[in-house]
Amino acid sequence: MRFSPTAAIVLRQVYLLRGSPTRLLPMVAWVAIDIVLWGFITRYLNAVTGPRVNFVATLLGAVLLWDFLGRVMQGVTTAFFEDVWSRNFLNIFATPLTIADYLGGLVITGVGTSLMGLLVMLTLATAAFGLSFLGYGAALAPFLLVLFVTGISLGILGAAIVLRLGPASEWLIWPIPSLLSPFAGVFYPLSVLPGWMQAIGRALPPSYVFEGMRAIVGGHAPPAGALAFAGGLAFVYLLAACWIFAAVYRFAIRTGLIARYSAESAS
Amino acid sequence: MAVMEPVLAVSGLCKTYGALRAVDGVTFEVAAGEIVGLVGPNGAGKTTTINMILGVLQTTAGAIRIDGFDIARRRTQALANTNFAAAYAPLPGNLTVEQNLRVFGMIYCVKDLSARIETLLGEYDLVRHRKTKTGVLSSGEQTRVTLAKAMLNRPKLLLLDEPTASIDPATARRIRRHIVDVAEKAGAGVLWTSHNMYEVAEVCDRVLFLSRGRILLAGEPAALVREHGAASLEDLFVSVANEALDPQAAAS
């Protein structure tokens, strides 16, 4: 990965965000709506169930972390979709840009935009509903790292799917976090799931994050071993996603798919 | 005396899609400072050839070397010295002219990029459009932006696919002169496709007639017209396109 070409991909996204409020607004609006909605739900649940369970930490915290994963993924895929929407593949790929440069740019963009969303979520959840995530301090870092890496992997995988199947497959990508959420145990422990769903859940790094968060909220020590396993699993998925993107890119070069993407702009 | 390696060397180039041979054994070279016209009817294989040279389409057979680098093995090095402009590949319309030039300049790792951008904005009469989103420019202005992008890295090999297709005659003439200058003074090799035979005759040192994926004729424009007894390059083009020309008779 080289600095200048990678920075070019990031700079392109900065230009687009700076010049277009319609791109900036969704980055904060949807997460704010989620936090407000779930904030009031948890406040209501706390009121009707008494102090036995802290729904703010368990439910609102889960929503915040799951939204964060979705934002990371969308940050990566949206940067890729900019090339799809502007029919820019031929211009981009007929250059010395390498796949590592390109993916590096997408990932840095995704990290940057998701951090903006995270900041909005944390501010709103803390100020409006008293969720004290920052009180967990450095203990939060490994949880966020696992979600970061998983979100990046899903984003790269999503980009590979659209590159392979064409622009119309974009609608397949957006619901991926929703499809995974029942298996990841976002709002409930994996133990409530049937066996086959638990098996899938255990293959998903975020499930260890949410089990770990529930342990911490319940006053237990963070499950370091499980988190380390989740981190390792997430990095394996990241490597696999990069490999899949590279394989799809090679397929696109072999078959002329890149040129056909471009050719659509002429029609 | 040392023999200079051509900036582009294409040998035995083939591309097949199933039974269709889109490009069938094409061999040619472009020397430094030379402008070579690649002409032929629609579907002749011109754009397929250019896509393979740009590394966005894998060859079925054959080899492509740019400035001595094999595109299949050393793609990054080969494309660092190459650039292109094509009517069917406009730059992203949601970025301004200056933003587009900066982004692509960084992709090509252009040194002193700000100064280079200023030079190109002036050369292509784009100074007043620098803050304008590329997508709202006229097609002629967009073509000038694409050409400015193509010059960013001072390419040794420039691929131009109908670069003046949507430009008014005065601007087209200025651009043709500019590209001839780039070839003569900077020593860039240029591969130029066009359906405008007047333009090809004016700027190209050599012309390659492509039909059904094969090069049927190659030579200097004026010499080809003379040798084949055609009234003009356009007449010769029409003859080749209609396959009225008998290649064996032409060779004898």
C-alpha cells in the first residue's frame, strides 16, 4: 500500500462529503434516530421493571455497538459505491493503483466516517440517556476493535459482491448487518438460540463482543480469552474478504467486466 | 548505435470471447514521439485492444510491453508511464475540475502536483472552470478535463480513444496541435483512435487499419492512400470497412 494513491481515494471521499450535505447527513441522522428510539424504549423498560436490570447499558449499549459495526461496513461500501455510481471503474483501474492501495483507501475512509457516527452516538447516548460507555475506559477498546475489523471485512465483501454481480446487486449489501444480527446475539445471550443458530453465532466475532459486554454490565470480568479468539477470527475474515475482492477483481479483468461497468456510462 | 525500445510493443495480441475472436493476432509498435492512428469500423477491436493495453482486460494470448515493462507482470510500473482519455470514460461529475485533477495526480504520484495542475488548467483553458463540478460542464469542456487528466503524469505512452469526438472544430484543432507538441517535444508515443480520417491524416505518422480484430493495412497515411489508389484516407477507410479491398491484391 503506497501513501499517495491510498490518500487519493480518501481525499476523493473527503471532497464528496465536504461538498454534499446529503452524504453527511445520513452518517449521523440514522444513528441519532436509533439512539433516540432505543433510548426511550430502555427508559420505559427501566421504569416498568424496576432496578433489577439496567436496560440502558444492555439494550442501548447493544444498539450503539451494532450500529457502529454497520457504520464501519457502510463507510467502506459507500466509498466503493461512489465509483459505481459515477461509472469511474475504467478511470480508476486503468492507473498504477494497486488493489492494496484501493482497499486501503476504502478502509481508511470507512474508519473515518464510522468514527464520526460513533462520536454522535456516544454523545447522544451519554447526554440524553445517561449511558456511561466512556466509564469502561480502555476495556472498551478490544470490543470496538473486533467490531471495526468485522465491519471492514463485511464492507470489503460487499464491494466484491457488487463488483462481481453488477450495480443492481447493491440492494443485497445494505441488509447484511440486519441478516447477521439474530445470530450475533446482539440483544440476547447465544444460549437462548437453537443449536444451529448458536453454531453460526459462534462463527461471528461480534457475538463474543456482545456476550462480553453483557458480562461486564453484569459485574463480571471481561472475557479476555473469548475476545482474543474473536479478534483472531475477525482478522481471518478480513484476510478472506481481501482475498475474495482480489479474486473478483482478477475475474473482472479476465472477462472485461471492468470495461463493461464503464461502457454502461456510454449508453 | 543503440536501438531505442518502443514505448509500446504489442505482439500476437488475441482476445477471444467463446468462439468470437475480438482481437486476432495483432502486432504493432509505437515509438517515442510517434503518433499512430488505430482506425476501423465499429466492432473492429480498437477499444478491446486499448483496454488490454490499459491492463483492464486480460489478453487471451500475446504480449504487451510499455516502456519495457510487461503489463501482465509489472502492471504498476507499466501504467505509471501511461495515461488515456476516452470519450466513454468521463471523470466523476460530482468532483470539481481541480479536485479530479488532484485525485488522479495523487494516484499517479505526480511530483509538484499543484504546479502541474495549474499548468494543465492553463493549457486546456480550464482556469475559469477549476471550481466547477465536472458533470455540469459541456461535453467539449469535459473532454478537455479528461485530456488534462491524461497529461498529468507526463506519460510516455498516451492512449486517446476519439479524443476530439465532441469538441468544436477550433478547439479540436488546438487540441490536435497540443498533442502533436506533446509527441514531438516530450517524446510521448501516442496511440490515437478516431473515425475522423481528416484528423488521422493530419496528425498521425502511421495508421493501422483494424477490421474484425486483424490489422489489414499499416503505413503512413499519405503513402497508403497513394499505394491503394484511393482519393483520400476516408475513401480507403470505407473500402476497408466494406471489405472491398483485396489484401492480397494490395500486397502485390
